[in-house]
Amino acid sequence: MRLENSFIGVRGVGEKSERNLWRSGITHWDDFDRAAARSTSGIGSTTAARIEEFLADARERLDDGDSRFFGDALPSGERWRLYENFRDETLFFDIETTGLDEHRNDVTTVSFHKGGETTTLVRGQDLTAERVREQFQDAALVSSFNGARFDVPFLETELGVTPDVPHIDLMYPCKRIGLSGGLKRIEQDIGLERDQPDISGQDAVRLWYEYQDGDDRALETLVEYNRDDTRNLQTLADEVVRRLDDHVLPSDAAGFDDDWK
């Protein structure tokens, strides 16, 4: 789904009203007609006027690549709808740490993946607030898995860095389509295989301390693990958004075809 298919960012338009618009054949911003929309169930003259006003602003904001506007407009659970419009400008990120408490434990590595390129920053080498900000600053959208509760608090506490663009935490849209558990479990459920043997979060902590004791190969393994996690987030995002398209689209809606998905 692209943003141009979405009306739920308008005040007064919820999931039910949006689905009614789609069922009436208004499946794209270009299909919207204020007079025709008033005959749609749940869309009165006030709401129709709000939609018209919103679309005038939204078209300009989309042309300008203003992802923040849509991140603010859409309900948090619907921010996945930004993905198809901003896929090429999405930055996937994942961290490794020495434990689970951002106030007591340290970030050891951070990996970023965008535009087919993966960058990993390592504690004690190049993991600094400035380098992390540099990664975030060119992104229109960021994506993680459980990053809202884990990765972001660590980066905020240790480095004082917070992404300032919309954030799609894939754990939540995964749950919406019945994919639960950790990232590795979900990868298996969607048929995503890894080239490297799987290691656990405890293994990641152990590898870091082995590196601290002088084992450079342990760091190599940890970095590759972190990079695999981050690269796989893009494959997961592609699959989750495809499934959400099928989940959200009403089966009896008119005007949709395969090009919309």
C-alpha cells in the first residue's frame, strides 16, 4: 500500500470510514471527489471537507519527501504505510549490547543497512554519537525489530541520539499478521535462511567479552551476526508490508488491482 491509497490520516476518518471509501471506489487520492464522498457511509460534509483539505497538503508534502508529516498524521499502528513510498530511503538498524538494561549495560556494535549498503560501528573503535547521527540524518524512515523498547533507549541513554524521522518497529506489524516470537523465529516462519550459524543474545555478550580478552575472531563473528540481523530486516519489511496489504484491503473493494500492491 502506498500513501496515496490512505485516508486514515485525516481527522475523523478511522479504519471503518476508510474501508467504506475504498468500497465505494475511492481507492486513491486522485479518485476523491468531495460531492461523491458525502454519499459514502460515515463520511459527512465536514469530514469530506477535511479530506479535501488534507489531500491538498499531503500531495505537496509527498512531493517534498516529507516523511515526518505522514508519520505525525498516521496512527502509530499504520506507519507501515510509509514504507513503499520511502523504501529506498529507509534505514534499518540493530544493536548488540552487554545486557538488557540501558542504564547498566553497554552498546557493543550498531549496524545500519540502507540502499544495499551495510555499515557497522564498534565500541572503542568508531561507535560515537556523531557517527550514529550521520547514519540517521539521511534517512526518511527508520526500521528495527523491537527497537522502540530496546535499541532506541540504549542509543538515547548511552549516546544521546534519537531518530527524528518516523520509526517502523517491525515487531508490531508482525504481530498484526500473526507472526510472533523473536526475530529468528519469524525469519524461519517466512522462510528466510541465514548463511551463518545462528547465535543467541547470550552468545553475542560472550563474543564481546572474548574479543575484550584478545580474540579478534570473536568480534568478527559478532559483527557478522549483527549485520545479518540488520540486512534481514529489509527482507522482513518487504514481506510484512506485502502481507499487510492483503490483510487491510477489503475483499469486496472496487478499483484495486495488482499494481496497487
